[in-house]
Amino acid sequence: MNPSQTPIPGTVLFDGEQARKGYALNKMCFSFNEEVNRNAFLADEEGYMRRYGLNEQQAAAIRSRNVLQLLAAGGNAYYLAKFAGIFKLDMQDIGAQQTGLTKEQFKAKLVAANLQ
């Protein structure tokens, strides 16, 4: 990180180390581009996670549907969005979870900031 850059508190920087750490998780989430894979995951989540070799941190984060835990486990936001889509979650749902707000509170915050 450039010394002049100030990290955002609570933000996980997705760098080479995180990419290596999250390879299995991101590979699994990428597979959700295919409907057959989404259905296979929903039919047997544990078996599907084993198929991709997720470690316990990653598997626990998947089970809890916790975006912040998924990011800490090496998840990339782009691939995690594919996972969230299985459960009909959109980016506002994810943003709300990341900020500790309800979805309605998060949407109101965006509107107030004119970022809807």
C-alpha cells in the first residue's frame, strides 16, 4: 500500500495474499454463473463446498451468509455477488450488511448522499 493511502477501517484489501487465500472460495462462487451449479449447491451445500476444497473459515462464512466473513476469508466482491444472487440478494443487501444497517436504512443513506 502506498504510504499516502489511508486504509478504510474494517475494509479488507484484496491483494495477492487475499487472492491466494480465497482461491477455492472464489472459484466456487464463479461456478455459480451456471444454473446447474447453483442448483447443485442448494441441493447439497456441504458437499459442494467440499468439492471445491473450502477451508473451515470459508465454509463457516458460507454457512452464515456473512459477507464480511467471506471477504476476510479471501472472497472477492465480484465473485461473492454471484453467491449472494442465489439467495436473491442484491448489492444494496450486501452494502447494508457491510455497514451494519438494515437494507432500508442503507437505501436511505444512499438517497441522502445522492448515490442511489
